[in-house]
Amino acid sequence: MEVEKRDIRALSLEQLQNFFVTQGDKAFRAQQVYEWLWHKGAHDFESMTNVSKSTRILLDQHFVINHIHVDVMQRSSDGTFKNAVKLHDGLFVESVLIPTETRSTACVSSQVGCSLDCHFCATSRLKRMRNLNPDEIYDQVLTIDRQSRLYYQRPLRNIVFMGMGEPLMNYPNVIKAIEKITDPKGLGISPRRITVSTSGIPKLIQKMADDGVTFKLAVSLHSAIESVRNDIMPFSKSFPLTELRSSLEYWYRKTKSRVTYEYVVWKGINDKQADIDALVKFCLHVPCKVNLIEYNAIDDPRFQQADEQSIEQYVMALEAKNIVVKVRKSRGKDIDAACGQLANKS
């Protein structure tokens, strides 16, 4: 009976060295193969040209490389790219290349579907099928880096975990992926250029702080009034704002890294003065900045973009308390690539 081959990228460098030694080969072979897997992004063993033929055959007998495949690539009128990424088991996720005049940002997914139930997000309508493996997350970044170099003649600069899924619900694999992304033997991208966005899971925010992570933290907040937040993000009933606030205070004490609040303003939902006052009060507990994000419709009439006057009232109130605030316009809306729109439509 044929033994199922293991994905070679599930092995650490040390495990790979041990494999070669047990096969009667030299330990240094592992360094060569490791570079091909992570720095060069090889899709098969045959492409490892400085590895001997006999070694490539040996690897092929024992392992596979479950690389991702871009099944459909769409380009927006504003230059944004969306990838429909096919995984080795036939499931799909989406990732996005967001260019500006000076830099490129990758928005990557961490789960197939999503664990949460935010009513305003298209991804939440998808059943969570499984967590992504570290290499599947890494491959999204590597692919977008190559696309940026090809289409914009520059390397990838920033990475945001704001695609499909709740990153903290896949915490171990997200951390392992970031370790590979930041490793000089991998992509060598600074952790300070990586932002992990969560809908707010206090215990895991505290764990990140305890683990000494050096990437940035963003929280999808959308309301600092408990009843409003629970209505639009029902899962948050299990994570009260008092607990979330305490975890963010802990985060800042441990990391000295300010928090970014992602915040959409909707007409009739969180556009009143009480909503503004609650957000300002919440922001004063921890050094932070606020991104007021343009809403991207998902065919739910309850959620409509607030008018400009409401947005301006938020901006003035936050700035009056010296809280950094920016109004973010969405990119890639015409190909359903904007925030909250990733739903595997392609």
C-alpha cells in the first residue's frame, strides 16, 4: 500500500536535516532545499537545479509541495488585483494586491470562510471550512510580491491579515507564517510592516502580548456601545467591550505598540452623537489611531454608508482629543476586492 506523502513544508529546518542524515545523506542538503522551498518558492522538486538528481528523486518519493494555485486573477480599474486562490484540497480563498503610487500592500486570508458572524461582512456568510496552513498563508504573500514586482516594478512593502477569516482563531498557523515571512531565509519582510486585524478576542490579544510579537495590531471595532456592537457583530456578546479594553491596555503595557481601530460608520446604526462620544471615550484608554473605512455594500439594506457630515463629526471629535484619525477610501470595489467583500464569488 502506498504511503501518503507528507507536505515537506511542514518540516522545520532541523527536521529536514534529520531526514537527510537518516537517509545517509549530508545535513547541508537541508539548507539547499529549505532555500528553494521558502526563499525561492519552488513548486516542485525538479526545479531545484542545484540539488542532485538522486536527491530530488529521494524527496519526490517521500514528500509533496502543496503549493497554492491562482485560479482566477482579476484587475480593478484602480489597479487592485484580486486572486482566487485554489488550495491543494480544492477549496478556495481570496487575497488582494493593493497598490498606491509608492507602495504595494498584500491583504491575505487566514481561514477558508470565517469563524465569526459579522452581519456587514460577505465573508461571514461563508461556512468556515478549515484553517489555512502556514505555507498556504506564506504562498499568498509570495504570490502578491511577485505580482507587485511584475506589474509595478517594486517589491511588496506591507502585509495586512484582513482577508477571509479571523486570524486569531488560527493563531498558531498565523504566527508560524509570519515567522517565515519575516525570516531572512524566507521573504525577510520586517514585522513592523505586518498588521494582524482581529474582531477582538481578549484572551488571544493578551497571548500575543505575552508572546512578544512585534507586528502591529488592528481591531475591527465599529461601535464602542455594547448593544450596538452586539447587534452588528453577534459573536461579541461573548467578548464584552470591558474585556476587550482590558486586553488592549495589557497589549500596550507589554508591547508599547499603539492599536489601530477599524471603524465603519453606517446610516442609522452608529452615526449619532452618542456613538461618537462612546468611541472617543474608548480611544482614550489606550494610545491608538482610528481608520474610518468606507463601507462596501453586500446586498443587505440595513447597512448603508453614512453621509459625509457624519464622518466629519467623527473626525472633528477625535482630533479634538488629539486622537489620530484617517478616512480610508476603499480599493477594488468593482471586482469585490474591498474590505468585507471577499466571498469567493469568482
